[in-house]
Amino acid sequence: MTTDAEPTFDYIRELGVPELPPAIVPFDPGYDVGTVTGHLEQSHRFMAGLKLSMATWMIADPNSTRQKIAAARSFGVATVAGGGPFEVAAACGTLDRYLDLCASMGITRIEAASGFTQARPDPAGTLAQARDRGLEVQFELGRKHDGPLDAGSLDDVLDEGRAWLDAGASDVVVEARESARNVGIFDADGNLQAELADRIGSQLGLERVVFEAPDKRSQFSLLDHFGPHVQLGNVRLEEILRVEIYRRGLHSDSFSDPRLAPGRAPHAAKSTEQR
């Protein structure tokens, strides 16, 4: 077990790298137990949660899934059941049974969604059902197959997000799937639509929004745009440390950004003095 007295941590502080709260929700698309446990041991300090992605956990060996959940709990990391199984359950009329299953597995939080079915779950009713089972709820914004958001469709998405947050959801997640292309706030070429991202952050509260960012381009563009406090989801386990050195200005592509660079970087110091 490492401590804050470790020489590496001492040196990082000497560089002026700030202490930051965990802001990544990586996803497990079906890794083996050893892989998940190893990354939890290595990177749990950066994890705001661990998403059990899609329905993979429902067809895997249940003991393996329970071991992953227990490992996450031992490191203080909440587990989140992805929104796909929720949608299937809502569409098939088995939502109560699904919530019972999540609770029995020890999952911390469910992701509610309406991204690929016509089911439109009621925020207050869903929150009540989940709370009866000791489950937290987050909601995923956006459709999976309808292309990227635009200024018009975003209004409806924001209304939906506010309704879930007002009902008591812990946060909302902005859909980007596994490609960050032609979906959510990313256009067909994978470019971040900054104005849409700003509207989501400002109207729903950046601290209550998780932006899915499944690849290097989407991760870095969101950090460049919002700075170090943006929360990122759908990050692969093996990419957590790369994202976090970028967030802290220890990556060659972020060291020159005064918002991300360590405090001892010459340009960062100048920027602070100018402010």
C-alpha cells in the first residue's frame, strides 16, 4: 500500500502539480478479473466510478463479476451498471427484476437511459424504485443512432437532464459511444462542438456532467476546452494514466497550456502573475 509520503508523490508536489479529485469513470467492456483488479490497484485514485459497460456483466461468470465489484468497493470506487441493460429491461417490462439483480450483485449505481429504445422512463418513479433497493441513479443524455446533437435537439436534451437531476439523479452522462464520432457533442469527423458542450456544462453544472470520451482525441479536446476539472467517461482502463498526466500538464501536449501545466512551468507562472 502506497502513501502520500512516497518519493514520487513528493516530487509531483514539488513540480507544483495540484491535487485534483477523481474525475474519470473508466469502463469495463468485459475484461478479466485480474485486469480490472490490477488497474484498480494502480489507478483507483483517479476513478470517480467504474462502469460495467453494456450487458457484458450479465452474461459473464457471476462470480467474476462479483469479484470485480468487490475489488472496486475495497478501493472506494463506486460501480455503475451501463444504460443498455436498463433500456432493455424498461422496454421488456422487467425493470423491477433488473433493479433487484443490480442490488443483489452489489452494484452502487445504475445508469438510466433512452438512447436506442422508445421507452421513456419517468425520473421520479425510477429514482424511487432504485432508492428502495439502495441504488443510486445517473442518466445518459442523447440518442445512440440519431447522429450528433445540434442547437435545436440540445434544448430537449437539456430539459431531460434537468428533470433527472431535479428528481435526484447523481449526475448526467453525455453519450459518445466508443467512437466519439457522429454522436452527442462530436460531429461526423470527431470534432468537439464546443458551443454545445458549453451549454451543457453551464446549464446543468459542469460538476454534475460526465462527458463520454472514449479515445485520445475526445479526451484531450475536452480537457483543452474545459480545463482539469472536467469529468470524463468511457475511458479505457489502460488509458487512465495517460489522461491524468495530460490533465496535470505532465504530457508533452499539455505542458504548454497554462491551465493544465504544473505550477513550476515558466509559462504557467507567468500566466498566474498576469492574472
